Amino acid sequence: MFSGRYPHNIDSKGRTSFPSRFRDVLSELGDDKIVLTNHLNDQLPCLEAWPLSRWKAILSKATKLPRMAEYTQYLMRWYISSALECQVDQQGRILVPPYYREHAKLTKEVLWSGVTDHLELWSKDMWERHIASLRESRSFDLGMLNSVFELEQTRKEEQ
């Protein structure tokens, strides 16, 4: 699983370090490539990065959706059509092409964020703004998340 936040720089050619912890997770999954794509929520100026094997599973499920449904068209045209396979180079970097850098406003400082089964790549400045906005606009009771932390109950359910 991916977790943690790792700030890095991106150079003028679009190369940024792929955190070594995330490279380790990729290796554990048997993957050596990631797939970069727009974030599913088109209002978030960041990129998602998926291990190639998990991306293939997403594609498999997507092909089973009703082809003419509006949500399927959105998924296909916004999300899947923007996907790009990326190889981590020998220096542990990936190349982020210009379109992706522009979309996510990636200039100098970037931040990799592990969010369980995939990653997000943010401009560090946009990440900080987004987190501040989340904290200011939260309209739900944090108690709604209690079930995530009820480990004793989870262990009993697994048995």
C-alpha cells in the first residue's frame, strides 16, 4: 500500500524523483511502471499514478460499463484517454510530459502523496492550498470515520 508524502523537485525537462519507498511498493507488486493520468475529479489540479497491474484491472472493469452512459463517456474521455505509461529510470526518476505538468501546475516543487492503492502528484503549493481548503470546508463529523479505526471489530469479522 502507498502512504506518506514526499516532496521533490521537478526539473525543466519534467523529470522528478519517484520516492524510493514507492519504488519498493511497486517492486513488491511486481510492477516496474506506473500510469500517470488526470485525477478522476476534474476539479483537482493533480495527477494520479497507478501501478501498471492495477491500472489494467481498472481498464478491465471500465470496458464492462454501459458504453453510452454519460459517466462512462466521462471516465473514458477525461480519465482513461489521458493515461500514460511511465518507466522509472535508472536514477529513480520519471518524466512528466508538458501537458501533464501544465494540467497539474507542476513547476519547481512537487509532492508525491500515497493514498492506499495509488499515488497523487501535486504541485507543492497546490497541495498546501488543497489541504487548507479541506480543513476549512469540512462539513462532516470525523466520527463518521470511526469504523476505519475499529480494529478489534475488524479482526473478529475476519475470523
